[in-house]
Amino acid sequence: METKIMMLLMLVAVVFPLVLDRRLHKIGTQKLKALGMNRFNYDGESVLTAGGLILVCSSAITGIILIGILLLRGVNSELVRHGFLFVTGMITMAFWGWRDDCTSDREAKGFRGHFGVLWRERRMTSGMWKLIGGTSTAFCLSLSLSNSLWAGIVSFGLLALSPNIVNLFDLRPGRAIKVFWCLTVLAGAFGLWTSGASAAMANWIFWLPVFVASMLMFSHDAGGKIMLGDTGSNALGFAAGFSFVIGTPIYVQASMLVLFLCLQVAAEFCSFSRVIEQVGWLRRLDQWGRVTEAEHKKNQTGSSGLV
């Protein structure tokens, strides 16, 4: 790809989320409030949820613009195809998360909980619908992204599990975004090491707007003002999984799939929040950027105690 086109794409990928952020955040929060999308957070406070919808809209709009530029410039169809699959997959995964955010069915937790409700009550929970929808989406995408049975199985596993892995960590303000950052930095490092700078940059054109949008969302999420919800965590998890599928060798993908499987099994039997609290460096990383309880109470007093 020509350097000028690459620079143009990079500029669009960074600037458009910045330009769209304030307007989308205003419209998004108004719509979410009108729909009554309030949920109680870990501290028992009512917070607006499904804020990831703002992030998804910003990333999708920018992604569509990038695809349009590539088509107008006549760039190779492989990159356009990846961009189309990425945007389509992210929107679809976010949709299944949105369905879960809109329901009040919160009793069943984890795979065991959802399958337990299905077995005992013969009833499909919203989480089960999300599982079926996300798995089906991952299967369809893996057929388009893989050229062998083994690669298809690995990519299917990554794309199916990565949204739920990030969602598992979405239990404290800002935590899911940090996990997304860690995963994508890891994928980027492996991509640069194995593919070289030019190939890695081309693979990451459509991921960059998501990263920028997540940075813009971080202060709202970590500040306890709005929650990503399943809408946002599903989208970020899919973006992380997709970055491994198209940007890293098969042995890296297989290693990450094993890690995701281990985390998924561990989540059924232990609390990640408890583990993070018990490990010093994890606790400090988890609390970085987050408004403390004392600051939160001070802000509440300052906003309501002077009238």
C-alpha cells in the first residue's frame, strides 16, 4: 500500500473518533436515559449502562469511512474484506450484548448458570441467547477468515471466547477497557515481531478507531459515570480477538485460545475480583484511573451540598 494512502487512513482513523466523540456521547447518553438503561453497579449505585453503544457507533462510522476510502483508492480487496468483516462482526457482537443489557434477567451467572436455567426451567436466558448469537457470528466469520480446518477452529474459538473474556472483567469501572488494551498491545507486539511494520500497520487500520474510542470512553467508565455494559465489552472483546486472528501466526492464536479457555473455566469456580484484590500489582493496575470511594463521595457532596 502506498505511504500516502496509509497516512491518510491513519489520520482518518484517529481524527474521526475525536470529532465524533462529544456529539455521540451527548446523543447516546440522552437515548440511554430515555430508554431507562440504569443498572446498579458493584457499589449499589444506579449508573447508566450500555455506554459501549457510543464506542461502537464511533468505531463503526469511522470503519465505514475507511472502507469507502479504500474502495475509492482501489486498494487490494483483502484489506477491504477484513475491514468489512471487522465492522460487521463488531456491530453484530455488540447487538447480542445490547440484547442482554436491555433485559432484567440477572440471576443466572456464567455458563453453568445459563445452562442450569435451560435444564431446570426449560427457559432461554438473555445470556443464553447472547451465547448462541455470538457463537454463530464467530462461526460465520471464521469461515471467511480461514483457509484450513485447523485455522478455522482456532479463529472460531478466539472470536467466540474473546467477547466473553473481556465481559468477565467488566465488574469494576475501567477494568474491561484495561484488559482490552493489554490484549491488543500483546497482539500488536506479536504482529510487529512476526509480520513486520508495514503488514502490521495495514492489519491495524480498522482497530485503531476502536482504540481511540476506548481511550475517550475510559474517563467516563473509570469515573463511574457510565458502564460499558455487555454492548461495549462484547465489542471490545471481539476487536481484541479479531486482532489476533488477522495479525498473528497460528501458534500465537492457539496459545491465546488455550489461555482464554483456562480463564473461562477458572471464572466458573473463582472470583477474578477477589484474585485481583489479593495481588498487589494487579490491584494497583486495576485501581489506576479509577475515582476512589472518598473522591466519589466528595464529588457528590460538592455537586449537591452547596445548594
